[in-house]
Amino acid sequence: MSRPPPPADQPLDLPPPQRGGWRYALAFPNRKAVGAANLGFQAVHGLLAALPGAQCRRAFADAADGDLGSADAVAFSLSFEGDYPAALGMLAAAGLPLRTAERTRGHPLVLAGGVGPTLNPEPLAPFVDAFLLGEAEAALPLLHAFLADRRGQDRGELLAALADARLPGVYVPSRYEVEEAGGAVVARRPLGDAPVRVDRQWAPCPWDPARTRVRTPDDAFGGAYLLEVSRGCPHGCRFCAAGHLTRPTRFLPREVLAPWIALGARAAGKLGLVGAAVSDHPDFAALGEAALAAGAAFTVSSFRAENLDPARLALLVRGGLRTLTVALEAGTEPLRRFLGKGLGEEDLLRAAGLAGEAGLRALRVYAMVGLPGEADADVEALAEVAGRAHRALGSGQVTLSAAPFVPKPQTPLQGEAMASEGVLKRRLRLLVARGARQDGVQVAVEPARAARVQGLLSRGGRAVAPLLEAVARGGDWRGALRSPVAAAVLDHPRDPGERFPWSFVSGAPAPAYLAAEAAAARTGRPPHPCRPGPCRACGVCGSPQDPTQG
């Protein structure tokens, strides 16, 4: 018996398809179910579809609307470093050369943007013709206008002109000569009039919120209508890219969100409110009440335990919450102070108790292992905290979701060494074994090798590109992670003052601020928060271009 076809995609607020013009294949190098639930991908789809003289069709690793090779540009939306090999795999499957230097006039341009490249584009530099660094709303229209005016121009001339034009946020890696040694940049020379530094971009406030443009009922969120309510996070946890990459913290006003809440309620009956700090939104309660009044359930990806009170929890339960999710990050207070995590064990236990009183029977706690300075006792303490959280919950189950620590670019901990694969595996096994001794606790862990790969692609430079290419052509990461290149990138602490592969990106938190925060981590001092008004510490928050920041 044949299976019924999957439910059809449902376009929501996209403009009618255009004829003629520049043809984009917007590519997400993962399964369609994952890509359809990615707000960055959805936002760029909406932007491209609305640009004059632009056609946009989607492509996923397991589904594509047409051949990538027939597009004028293949535009990759890259949120996760782990998807980089699949991006190259999509190019190879379409018969396109992987490297920029091997493409000719008849090949489409390869563009890329998203969180991953904005943090550090260099591992992908030999494969991507041009990057868009920062938030697409601010720079994509200018890039499209430039390309549309030069359709048919010789590829080399086009890329040289694009670099020389110095468009905001546009980075053309082939127009730079780069020398690296030991994971650091020794020399970086622009060619022609290419800028020495590339300015990362922010969306103008208030921006058109990212939201579900095409609803796919079988996506990773069960067909919920996703709506962005904020960018950035005010808490400044030292390990977190979201709290530093998108500084300053900005909350979209309730009146901007109201029409999309109504549309999502009609289209899907369930909304997902998305942001790194949803529970910090000053109108969070009003947004939840608006969803309920429109007849829709609503969810949030996680909730800061210190922001939880009986009224907010009751609102979440009315919205359909079944599992309360919080992030503790580490099992002992010294490690949490090192990370800059303001949440303490007492906050977690209080939240678990409130959840139990509200009738919830499931609690998920996010945490990390392999942290700098971590000992086995810290891992054992993490499992024991989860056990105490279960007792506070009263019944049901606590799921402890643990991932290895990965030092991320443009954060205060970007220079930390990463724990070896052997250490990570041992600590994860210890956590699983200790968790099994706690009643009502289940431990879910992410693989150690995948975390090391993420670290290599997060913090590496152009020297990582041959390793990435070899894996994309059918190799595996085992040998790549044993290479001298990987050891240089991952296994040693980095000098806060060194020239990182991503140091040419301006608009990121100031290097002096990141170095000061890294030093403060060793003393356990609280992190510098992202706050409104002029800020001379991080060099980013308080920017006058963001008057509505929270």
C-alpha cells in the first residue's frame, strides 16, 4: 500500500511570484523539516520574494524546487556549523565546483549568510563567492540591487567590483590574501579597494519581524506559526553567542507583533514565540494573552527560571505548556559564576516547585560538560542537582540535556581551549551513570565528536577548509580531528590579544571588552549586562541606531 503524500506547504504572507529578474535558490543544508522551522531561513525567503526583480525558490538537503545550477545565485542560510559539509554536498550534487576559484561564467554565484558565517566566515571562505555578515534586513536589498544591475557580467569582474563597492556587511573572501599559522592570522591583505574591515549589520528598529512565511505542517515544530519577538539577550553570559552577536538587545513592540499573532492564530492555531530572551520581553504577558484571545495556543523555546512566577507559569500552562525548559549550564556555583550564569540552584528548585504546583510533570534542564576548570565532582554535582529538581517537581520526569562546551567566536570565552574527545566522552559517561542513580532523572547527551567538529568549524580559519572539503567529498571527521590544524584550533588556550580569523569583522563586541570579561570569569565577577544607553564597555550596546533596545 502506498503512503499518502505529505501535507502541502501553505504560503502565508508571501507576495505573488515574479517573472524574470535575478533567480535565487535559497538553500538550507539540512532536512526540510528542520529548515522550515528555521526563522532565519523564513525571514530571508520573505525578503527575497519581496525584492523588485527577484525570484526565489527554496532548496533543502532532501528536497529542492528545481536545479541549483539553473539559478543566478545559490544563497545559503547557515545557522549551524554542523551543516557546512551538507552545504558543499548540495553544490556537488548539483554538479557545481566547490571552490570559488574553479567556477566559471556559466556557474551561479554562491552566497551565504546567517549566524554561523557572521560569527566566523573563514572556514567557508574558499567556497563562497560573497558573504552577508549580520542581519539581512539591513544589507540584502543593497546586495540584490548591485547584482541585478550587473547580470551577465564576467564573474571575476563582478566579484572585484562587489568588493570594491564596500556594500554594508558584504564580504568577498577571494579579494583577500590571508596567511595563517597555529590557528592565528599572521597577515591579511585586501586586494584592490576591498575594505580592511567589514561592518556587521543590524536591522533598523523596529524591523519587520521574522515569522513563518511558508507553513510546513510536518516541520520540527509541528506546524506552529513561529514569530520573532526579540533579538539579543541582556544577561551577557560569557559562553553565549546569542548574548553578544546580536547586541544590543532589542524587543519588538507589542503593536508591531499584534497583526502577526492574529495571522498565526488563524493559519496554525498555535504560535511559537522565538527569541533568546522571550521571558525578558517587557510585554511578555500581553503577548501571551493576545495569542489566547485570538484562539491560539502558544509556546516558548525556554524560560529563564529567575523570571518565573505563579502568574507567568499559569499563563504558559493556559497556552499549552507541558514541559518547562530552563538552562542551568553547570552543576556548581563556581562554574556558573565563571560562565556568567546568573541562575543559581535555588532558582532552579523554585521553578521546579512552581511547575509541580501548576500540574506540570516534565522539566528539561540544559547544561554543559567539558567546561574550563571542570572536575569530575562538578559533573557528579550536576546529576545530583537534577535529582533535587525532580524532588521539587514532585513527580514526573526531569530530563537533563547536556552538551559539550564549545568556545564560540565573538564571546568572552572565545580563547578557551576545548576539552579533548576522550575527556568529553568520559565526562558524558559519568553524567549518564550518575543520572541513572537519581529517581525520575533521564540524561540526554550530545556526541563528543560532533561538538569537537563544531568547535573546529566555529573557531578555525581558512586552514580548516581542506578538512571540510575532504569530509564533504566522502571522508570522515575522525582523521580530520587528529590533524595538526585541528589541534592548533582546539587544544590550546588562545591569547585574548591575538588576531583571530574573524577579527576583521567590525561591529562585534570590542576586543578589549572580551578580554576584560575573560579575565573577570576567572574571579567569578558577574558579567557586564547588555543595557540601554551609551556603553563604552562592549562597544556595541547603546548604539544610537537602535533606539528601541530593551
